[in-house]
Amino acid sequence: MKLTILFGGASFEHEISVVSAITVKEKLDSFDLSFVFCDGDHKFYLIDAGKMKATTFSKQLHKKMPELTLTNGGFLQKSFLGSTMHSDTVLNLIHGGDGEDGTISSLLDFYDIKFIGPRKEACTFSYDKRYTKYLCDAIGVKSVPYEVFSKDVETNLSLSMPIIVKPASLGSSIGVSIVREESEFDYALDTAFEFDSSVLVEPFIEGVKEYNLAGYMAGGKMHFSIVEEPQKEEFLDFEKKYMDFSRSEQVSRAEIGEVLIQKLKSNFEKVYRGMFEGALIRCDFFVVDGEVLLNEINPIPGSMANYLFEDFPESIKALATSLPNASKAKVSYDYIHSISQAKGK
Amino acid sequence: MKLTILFGGASFEHEISVVSAITVKEKLDSFDLSFVFCDGDHKFYLIDAGKMKATTFSKQLHKKMPELTLTNGGFLQKSFLGSTMHSDTVLNLIHGGDGEDGTISSLLDFYDIKFIGPRKEACTFSYDKRYTKYLCDAIGVKSVPYEVFSKDVETNLSLSMPIIVKPASLGSSIGVSIVREESEFDYALDTAFEFDSSVLVEPFIEGVKEYNLAGYMAGGKMHFSIVEEPQKEEFLDFEKKYMDFSRSEQVSRAEIGEVLIQKLKSNFEKVYRGMFEGALIRCDFFVVDGEVLLNEINPIPGSMANYLFEDFPESIKALATSLPNASKAKVSYDYIHSISQAKGK
């Protein structure tokens, strides 16, 4: 099966996307893969499979590779001999900005390129943690209470310590702090404001049980991964999470009963249906007193959460052959015609 | 002032956008305008100002005009003599799909082109009427109660007659019906499903007072238009609304007191702030028993609601010089460097 891995992006998670792409390349070695890199200037490059190593990008060697232009139907490669169109289905593996905020989905949809990944509305509701809360409230999925702080607006904190402070729109624990003393709050807020003008504050639940579940829809049916109880220190800092994006070893199932597994799956499905079709996502849940709370939606999980699937290549194949189409409305000029006629023109 | 009017789009509202662009051209005749047309195949053309008439497009004459390529910094026009870059600030005047659903905003942001219009998140929350409800609930703006119907899911109607049935994601009254008898409901639902797989049903409030207010933020401050009480039959059908998109005569103020005007403005501002910066939008409100309800957000109102502003060109100028920038995150390779070093490579 042919598939183009699209990675990079102008984002704080740029290098994480590079690591993710290298990992997915290994996991999908039975595929006929090609690699398109989006650099920090929003230029696209075709990367030779043999050059898919982190240093290719950190040393800017990609700039010597063929540049591509995004156009109707695919990525166009021009050369002296003519031009080649790369129009395979794309796996959007750009984490964070560009990839998860709806930009890349809009570009691919506009240029009529099939892709695995969240569509633009799904991005809005998962990229910004405030909007994930809006979604949860609207569809009846429970989540942790929260308060929003904005850079320009003076707001008083109502939650009591300890709390967790997060930039509204970043994953991978970037800019996140746990605060135990009120005196530390301002510093944590400033840290988070470095990455976003809106910051989410939630109660930090000491020793909370956390479970991760990935899944996707194919052939009209939900397909779930195993449930993992992630190994964690208090929470994953960026460096640990970074290592996490290169994970490729199958993990062991969380030791939980079927009732809880079903609860997690049912919450996952509520979030997914009608919103995330076309994407393989990972939902991170908390369980407090037997109650399932959605913590976070990862619409493009690190290394596509390959380690949670028993047969990852088969999952990607199933998803790739079951993608929603962007429906382009047919343009008509009926009213202009009828008005022109009425005017006798 | 230089400005590029971008119009057309692959949408049911394509021809409405053409009419809108022609009207705005007249209203901004003191500007140095250029015109970029997006056709139903997502190709861009540079349209000569003298050819800005409806028949240019309905007769497909635009295909003889220079084709443009969207690229970093602007629209690129190639010719035998070399290439010209059109990089003026864009006024996004594509109504409906493409323009109001976040696609065009994503494209312009990605390619670093300044534009007047809603950003992608703002599009998600205004293009789909369901998500407008999510937003209202989250920010404490009242709206009409609603039920959602999906193409594939059997749902029972709880609301009592009369009701209004709307495709979730279209403006301009396309596919909208008022239903007074339960026997008519299925037909109205099918009509709406022709345009969207999700349909919103709301109580139809007989003789409700309706008020329209437009506004934008410039220099950190909100600027409002006058309040209009739109002339209406029961509701505007597509043909009447179509005429509405060519409106250019200043309307008269609604005869309402300062208290209600302030209530409308305060609800408008709640919706706008932190979401619609960069756009001039029109909010349509209902007033029921003195209570203000948001009916609809028009993130790119027909002919930019020019008729509601006392000095429309000045408003556009103020907005154009106060646009938010898409902030591209700076890419770093710190972790890859540190890992490479740790490995001794």
C-alpha cells in the first residue's frame, strides 16, 4: 500500500514530528512509503527514505532535496525533465501547530488530497483544550473542572492547590507546570503564556488513575486499541514525552476489568463519532471514584500510538481505505442566469 | 489603500459571493482594489476590475484571465516575461463553504498572507450552527433551544410545532424550511439533508423581533454598526437573501432604546472577543420578552454589511490596519541535538 508520511511543520513540536515519522517508517516497513517534510518556513521537500534520520533535518540537509509545491491533486515536483505529481494518500503526522490546528487538513482538503488525520473542525475541538471542554459539555462526556486565564485579562484563581497550569493549545507537556503553593502560580502562568495567550488551570488530582485508549473508524465501525495505563512520574515532562514519540514496542494491557474498558470505549466513541472520522486518535482518560473523565484528545498521537495496536499496519490499511471525502459543492449560476434573463441581458 | 477581494469558492453560496464582491467593489471605489476569483475547481484567477460583472463568471470568461498560484507571501502570477507576486492584504469574501468553514483562513495563514476575515477556530464556531450553540453555552450567551438530527441516526422530535429546520452548516437560508404540521417534517428534513448530513431543528417563534448588528475590533476596541430591524417576510428565502447580498443603500436605525442597544452590543462583544479578531461580522439576534438570544453569526456577512456602517470605507481601513498575525512557531532542534550528543554522534 502506498502512503505519504507528511511531517515537520512550523510548530513547537516540530522535532517531535520528525521522531514520530522515523518511528512510523519502521513500523510500516511493509508499505510503499514516501516522505514529505514541511519545514519551519512552510516549504515542502521530498525526502529520500534512506535519509530519514533526525540529523537530516537538524543539519538542514533537507534543503538539498527536491522542493514540492502543494497543488490540486497532490505535491508537485518540478525538474528540468518535466514534473512529477505525488498524489498518494497522506498520513498527516505533523504534531501541534499546523498539523493539529486544522491548517494542514484545510490545505489537503482544498487541494483534494486524501489523508489520514483529523478534519478541521475536529482540530478546533482537540487542539485548544478550552474547546475540548466545550465539546465535552455539549456531548455529555465528563472532564476535569477548569478555569481560563488570558494574557490581557486580570482573573482571580478560584481553584485550590494543587493545580496544573497548561497553555490552551499545546500538547507534549510543553509549558505545563504543577503548582502546589500559591506563590508559584504567577511563574507557572508566565511560563504557559510563553506558548499561548490563553491558559487552562485545572485541579491537579494527586495519584489519579490514568488510562490511554486509541481507536479509529473504518467500514462504519469503531476499532479500538488495547487500554494502557501509562507509566508516569507526576506527569511526563517534555524530554520524557519526546522519548515517548519514538515508542515502538508493544505495551501490556492495563489490569482493569471489562466494565471499565467498556466505559472508556463508550466515552471514546461519543467523542469520536461525527467529529474525528478519518483520524486515528488517542484519548487520555482519568478515572476518579469509578467515574471516567476525559483528560485530553490527541488527534495525531505520537508515532500514531502504534504500540497500542496489535496489528498496526493492518489498522492503518483499514483506515486508509475508509477515509471521508471532502465534498466540494457544485457551483451553479442559476440565480445570476435568471436575473440576467429578467433584466433582458 | 491596497486590498485584494477574494471571492467565489466551491460552495452553494458561490454566486452570492460574486454578487457580494461586485457590491463591495462599488462601496470601496476609493481603494486600490484587485480581484482574485476562486472557481469551483479551486483554481485562482486574477480578474480585471473592468470585468467584475456576474456574467464574466456565469459565462466562464474568467478562464481566459491569468491563473494564479497560492504560494508563500501571496498569489503568484506567471507569464512568459517572468512572474508577479500579488501580496496585498486580502478581504476574504467567499461566503459559505471554503470561505466561512476555515479552509481559506488556513490557506492564507499558512502562506503568510494578511487578511480580513474570520480565523479558522472562529469559522468552526460560526459555520456549523451546532457549534455556535456549544459556544453560546460555554460563554453564557443565550440562544434558541435546539435539537440535532443526523442522516444516519433515527431521532425523535421533542419540540412542538411550529419549528424551523436548517442544514447545520449553511447560511443564506439554503435548505431551510418552516414546519407547522408534523406531516411536513420528514420532507423538510430531507430537503435540509440535501445540503448537510446534520440538521438543526429549533422552535419557530412567530413574529419574533429580530435585530442585526455588525462590528469589528480595531486598535484594541470594538466598533459597532447601527442596529437594523431587518424587513422580513416570515424568513428570507434564498432569492430575497440573494438580493440582500447586493445591498448597498444605508439602512435606517431600528427604533429601539439605548438599553436594548447596549444589551445587543454586550452580547456581540462576548461572542467576538478572543475569537473573531480580524473579521467584520454580523450577529443576528432575536429579542423575546426583553431577553436577547443569538440567532446566527455571519462571519463574512453579505456585501460585508456595508449598509449598516456610516462610513464603510473607513471601517475597512481601520480593520485592515489592525489585523492579527498568524504566529509561526520558531522551529528548534534542541532535543535532537542533545540526544545526538549524548549518543556521541
